[in-house]
Amino acid sequence: PADPRQAAIFAWLERVVHIVDIPFVSRPPGYNSQEVNRLKDPSVPLAEKVRMVRTLAEASEQAWEAILAMDAAKLGKALSDTMAAWEAMLPYTTDPYRGKDAAKSEELRAFVAR
């Protein structure tokens, strides 16, 4: 990028963000991320749905602010908070084995926790 600030942020991101390959199939046969969708669930109160979406929006904003500040610790927390928000809304997006294969679910969670 021509903008030196943007170039510095890109270089920083390349140093601190590491993409890893999850060592097993991440989407088992029959996977449906919408199997549980609390945003569409009529039994979930509107106020709770609003809270879940707000939590995701706030975590996303924190991630953006952390990137601009080039703060790896804050970015890590914000990304973790983003995943927690997704899990609250659409639990199968973060653990496709939930309720179906306890061993694989635990293996995935242990891998992510490292």
C-alpha cells in the first residue's frame, strides 16, 4: 500500500496472525450450521437476540480497534470474544460435532484452546 500506516498494519498482521490447519475434518457429513439458530428461535426473547448481536458487534469493533493499534493481546481477546458470540448465536458454527461425537468435540476444543 502507498499509505505507510496501512503498510505497517499489514506487516504487523502478517507477523502476529497465524493461520493453522485444523488436523481433522472440520465439517462432518450432514453438517448444518443452522441446526441451532438462536436468532431465529421464537422461544428466545428479542432482548436476548439483541444482546447476542450487540456482543458480536462489540467484539468485532474491538478487533478492528486492536488491529489499528497493532495490539496483539487485544486482538486475540477480541477474536476469542467474536467466537464466543458466534457460539451463543449459532453453536454449530464453532463446534460441528456438538451433541454428536463427544470425543471429536473435545478434541476440537482442546486444539482451539492451545
